[in-house]
Amino acid sequence: MRSFYGALFLLLTVLWPSHARAGAWLLDKKQVQYISTTSYSTASSQFDRSGRVVRDIDFSKIDTTIFAEYGLAKNWTIGGKASLQDIDLSSAQTDLSFVEIGPFELWARKRLWQGEKAVVSAQVTGAFEGRFSDNFGDQIADGTFAIEARILAGRSVKIGPNYGFIEGQFAYYARESDGIDELRADLTIGYNLSRSFEWINQAFWTETTGTSQDALDYRRLKAQSALHFKRSDSKSYQIGILRTLTGRNSLRETGVFIGTTGRF
């Protein structure tokens, strides 16, 4: 089954046009953007309640995420995403294998301010979670509903002979049912190596808040680096690597991902 779904996910990624990132910058009015990425990650260890690495797990995941945005008005962009996940997990506490629809999200983003080189936006997202959670203290989520409020700020910069950008995001993620909310902070740095290639590095910090249960108190810092190839003004491709650098009650993932980019 793994080989069948792996081939299916790869086919979806190659055929579906997408954009490599979405952030503080909004789309032009009536502009459409599609994103698709497929990742394959594994973990043979995890971070325990004290943040120590323990090797008592066998984990693998194929995840294909499809994303779309639409420029609703000059200062408004709306969008959504869904994912398909193929997960195998074996540990002393859990033994499972399943394929299903993962998290589903809808959002609206408004531009609050924009200057010549910088922009600040705010976004509200409604999310229906899937069964799986990246923290091993709560491996099987209950499909709960959540709302996220996010602030995004980006700035274009010149680094040496070429231009790049830096973007920071901060969010509060509130779950409806279990009261285990999250604080999230993301950092993205991109640099144009040439007219055709862009190098993008990202870091994602997640930490729980609002829970007194030690087993459900988790945090993690993930990082990824990707090379983007611009085939045309409307289409590009990406390939990259990802890694969970540190955490608590979280999987120590290592993986690779590919994607395509399209706008019209």
C-alpha cells in the first residue's frame, strides 16, 4: 500500500501547479495561486518530557498538501489547504498504520500596512485537525476544530549583488475541545541566487499553552531549507530537506520534500 500511495502523491505533486510560499504579501485582485508539496519523513527517535532524545520509535509519513489562494480585493486574500497523509508508527505505546485526509484549513488575510519594501498583514484561520499530531504525548488527535490568529511582517532586503526577503510570523492557535492551545512563531529568509534560482530557509517554533498535563505539554523547533527553480513567471519547482532540531514530547523527524509553483 505504501508504494501505491507514494506513487499517487508524487503524481499529484508533479501535475498540480503551486507556489512555494504564502506569507505577508497578498495576491493582486483576482489573482489565483496554487501550491502543492509532497514530503517524506521518518523518525527513529523522539524528544521525551525532559527534551532528551530517546530511541524507542519507528515512524514514517508521506504527506501531500494542496493549497490555493485568491485575491479577493486589493487588501484581502482568501485561501485554503488540505492534505493526504500515509502514516506508519510503532512504539511501546502505539502501533498504527493509516491513510486519510489530514488537516483542512480556510483563512482570510488582510493587509494592514505596506511601504516601499515592507508589509504587515493579519490572518484568521479556521482548522479541522486530522487524526495525527506531531507530539507523541497526543499522537491521535480527535479531529477537533481550531481557530488561529496570526500576524505577519515581511521586508525585502539586498544581500550582496542580489535581493532577498525576510519574514516573521507569530500566531496563537486555540483548540475548541481539549484546551491545549499553541503559540507559534515562524521565520523565513529567502535569497535570489540568480534570475532562475532562489534559496529559502525556514524555522517553525510551536509550544503548548493552557494545559497542566505534563504528557500533553509539548514544544518543537522544525527547520527546512529548499532550492527553488523558476521555470517561468507563472511556474517553478522546489526541492528541500526538513528536520526537527529540538523539542519536548515530540517526534525527531528528518525528511525531504518536493513541490511545484503556479500563479495566474
